Amino acid sequence: MNCMRCKRKAVFELRYSGHWLCRKHFIELFERRVKKNIRQGKLIEKDDVVLVGLSGRKDSMVVLKILNDIMRVNPNCRLVAVSVDEGIRGKSLRGAIKYCESIGVEHRLVTFKEYFGLDIDDVVEKVESDCVPACSVCGVLKRRLLNDYADKIGATKVATGYNLDDEIQSAFMSILGGDLQSIGRLWSGTGVLRRRSFIPQIKVLRECPEEEVQLYAKLMKLPHTKSRCPYARTSYRTTVRDLLNSLEKNHPGSKYQMLRSSDEFAKIMGTQLGRKHPGECSLCGEPSSGKKCTTCQLIEGIKVLP
Ligand code: SF4
Ligand code: ZN
Ligand code: ZN
């Protein structure tokens, strides 16, 4: 097939619009869409200090590249890439660190060991034997570490690599689980509530399907790790992902329709959530709906395990 814009050889079909595009026009469309999302949502403003959580996987590398393209022309903005070393065997952040050096972006490495005094490898046996999946521990601790770091460097935004597929999977899982408040947290007006501040979370790829993020990373030759974490398992999310992919295959455009619907719903739920002021964790002082926050409960739980 040929590109619908220039008649050169096409590399990709946008099935939801029926358009075939060549390398050049696919890259143009992808970047235009991300930049439009940033502009319309006012995701980046002058004097912003943006923290990007850099895992080394395709999504975060794409976010870093595009934010750097936009922010480097503004000397008042600061972009900081932060990678978390969870202490997982075989994981390498070398490619991510080298990429930051090559494009001149400030990079920080933070480790679970230094911050929480534990490695995921070290605790995984204890945790698994206690029937708690490693990801539940790792996800909560990683979120806390990145949020604390954002606070520490005075970040005004935290950029995540969530793409369209991640967003609708989360929304769908919340609906299936009857957890409507979680949908509210997907609303783009949400962020990280800290003791004294509120740091908005920005999702610059939320209009981009996962396979397009993957293709963009490949075409731009962005170094990214493809190896799977040894603790990643076939999860409920994988089942939901397969379900939504099959829906999109048979009914192209379904993913975008679902994003629009969940946005409408999230806006209503998010506004309600915004009015509620949670209490404080008795141990760390962070906002928490219970006496102790999830992070403190987890750490306490792990430390008492034999
Ligand atoms: Fe952590 Fe799970 Fe991701 Fe591995 S797959 S890095 S354990 S959250
Ligand atoms: Zn073309
Ligand atoms: Zn706490």
C-alpha cells in the first residue's frame, strides 16, 4: 500500500480511519497529536519543572524525547528524568541513562534499597509466600518514591508514559470491579496530593494507541528495553487488554470511543473526588483515607515477615 499523503511506500495503517501512512507522515501525525494534546490541555507551561519517570521502556522514552523537543527551546523550563532501580535481577537502565546523556537531559537514579532499605528481589520470596503479588508492592513503592522525588526537586508536573490502551484498560477494570472512584482518578485534572502541595500528573500519550507508540519508538530508533520483568505475570490486565484489542480489531475506533466515554464519566467522578479531603497517615503524614497509608502498611507488613 502507498501513503495516502505522498504515495510513498506506507509503513502503517490507521485502521480506525482507514489511512495508510509512510514513515515521514506517520511520525508527523504522531508528534502533531501529542503536541496538540499538550497544547489543548495546557500540560506544559512556562517555568514548569517536569519530572519524567524513566523506566527505559518505550512509553517513557517516547515521553522524554517529545518533552525534550518541546522544553529545550524554553530556558525557564526544566526537565528531569528519574529512573527507579527496584533491585530486580536482569534489569538494566544503561540505555535510558545513555540516551539522557546524548540529548543533554538531567538524569537521576534512585533505588529502593537506599530509600526503603529493601530490594524487590530480596522481599519477593517473603511477599510471594504471603500471597501478595510482587507488582502490588513494587507499584506502590515506586509511586511513592517518584512522588517524594518530585516534591524534593520542586517539580510542578509529573509526566507518566500512560498511553491510550493503559487508560482504557484501567477504566474498564474499574467499571468491572465496581470501583467508580478510581475512574475519577483517571481524569486529566488529577495529580499527586502531597502534604503541602498538589503536583499535577500529565499523560502526554493518552491519545496514542500502544502499537503506535511502539512504532514511533522503532522508527525514531529510541533505545528501549524489551525484556520483561521476571515478576510480570499474566494478569487480569492482560485479559482486559486482549479483550479490548479484539474489540478494536473487529470494530476499529472502539478504543477512542471508550476513551471519550470514560473521560466524560471521569470528569464527573473527579470533580466529586476533588471536594473530598482525606486525612493524614499517622506514620508518614501523607494524605490517606485510613489511619495508615498503603505505602506504610506495605513496608510494615514486609518488615514483620520472617
Ligand atoms: Fe515492578 Fe511488577 Fe513492573 Fe516488575 S512487572 S517492575 S515487579 S511493577
Ligand atoms: Zn507519506
Ligand atoms: Zn504513611
